[in-house]
Amino acid sequence: MKKKVLITGSNGLLGQKLVGLIADDENYDLIATARGENRLPMEPGAYVYKSMDITNRNQVMDIVSETKPDFIIHTAAMTNVDQCESEREACWAQNVDAVKYLIEASEKIKSHLIHLSTDFIFDGKNGPYDENAKANPLSYYGESKLAAEKLVLKSKAKWAIARTVLVYGIACDMSRSNIILWVKKSLEEGKKIQVVTDQWRTPTLAEDLAMGCYLMMENQATGIYNISGKDFLTPYEMAIKTADFFKLDKSLISKADSTIFKQPAVRPPKTGFILDKAMNDLGYDPHSFEEGIKLLAEQIAEV
């Protein structure tokens, strides 16, 4: 018998990748949800779309009760770190209150909740981190995501948490750029760019994150899993690798210290994840950063 999966945030980057992955799987019936109109590139047929505002408890309870999914993959969130700093009420509503409603709905119908979290719950003093590392967020975004994790941990629902880092990729109808697209566009236009050398991450290809969530669902995994890329890089190193791949002028890229950029939210200096648990338990096998650039290049060529 087919299992039902409900995805929140299906219009977003991860949401689109998950819909593309799961819609082709005959073992699952898929319910895609997001706020407002459906912006997915594929036509409904392989999935059902329902408009759902995750900050509206009644909508969440009604739609989850109506569709009765076996799994809920919760990708929707307010992820603009600086916006979260200045719009705290909206941040808390989307990143914490919404999780409370989804937990309540999951407990009611016994859904398995897979919740997305972030490396920004850490202070970045001693990354890369494993799943047992102590959280200490530096930003309001990080605080909100940690508060959501604590709700999930205490819930009576069957649950899993997928933590990730600096997700990049290309999706339909997306306004937000990523480091690869930004570097490529800037260098093609002959612009000089400054890129920081004092932050470290394990950048995550959106397709890899979708596969990680899928593997957690397939294995009915519970607990916390780190799902990110495997290469531990500075943004400067990412920029150089991007320039090398596209054969662009690296002399336009200069090293910078993060203190020169005035941003409302504090960024943790050194995060990144140790992936042993996901690799051993789930068979998770992410692309290298170079392979991720190649995949993006192929997708750009198809547009």
C-alpha cells in the first residue's frame, strides 16, 4: 500500500527538489503545500497541491487531518538571517509556532515528522560538528531554529531532524541567488568581488539535501542527522573553484575579512558537519562541491 507524504514549502528550493524526487516514486502519494499559488514547474498529476499557511494553526490542522500523511517533511521556514534579525515576530511565527502546529497535527494522526534545521544553531567556534555537539546560536534565526528543535525533541510524534548547511541549487521561479551563480555572473560582467576567508562551511547541493530527506523517510529514521556537503570550504575557496570551472578571471576575486561586511545578524565563523552517521545509517553519499558546480552548469544550460 502506498504511503502518503506531505511536504511544506514546496515552492522553495528544497521543496521543489523533493517534489521532483518523490513524485516519480510509485511507492508514495505526494501532497505538496506552500503559501499561495503553486509555483512548481511540473504539472499536478503526480502530486496534489494544497495552499497552506504554516503560521495558521487551523489550516495546518485541517489539511493534515484531511490528507492523513504517513510522513511530513517540513522544509518551509524563514531563512533570510538578516531579515529574521529585524522581523522577529514573523521569524518566530514561521520557524517556531508553525513547528508547534505541525507537531500537534503529527501527534493527532501519528505522522512521522521530518524537520529541517541548520548549522546556525551553533556558535562556529569549533566546527565541523557532529550530531551531539552543544548548540549556542549567535543570531535570532539560529535561536528560532534551536527553539523549534527543542519542540520536536519533546514531542510525542515519531520524529527526525535533518540539519543542513548553506544550501545551493537552481529551482524554477526562484529570486534568490547562491554563491556559484553570484560569482559566475559577477566575473562574466568583469566585476571585482570580495569574498571572505574567515568562515568555513560544508556547502550543500539541494539535490543532496532532498536525497538525504528521502533516505530518512525510506529508512523511517528517527533522531538527528547531519545532511550537508562533504567539502569543508571557505566562501573564497568556493569562489575560486567556481571561477576555475567556468574558466573565468580569478584575478577579479580578492580575499576579505567578514568584519568588513556590515550585516545585522552575526554569522558563526566555522560550522560544517561531520556526516559519518548519515553515511553509515542511511547510505547518504553527497556530491563534491566541484560535482555540484557541474550539475548547476548543466541545469543552467537547459534553461
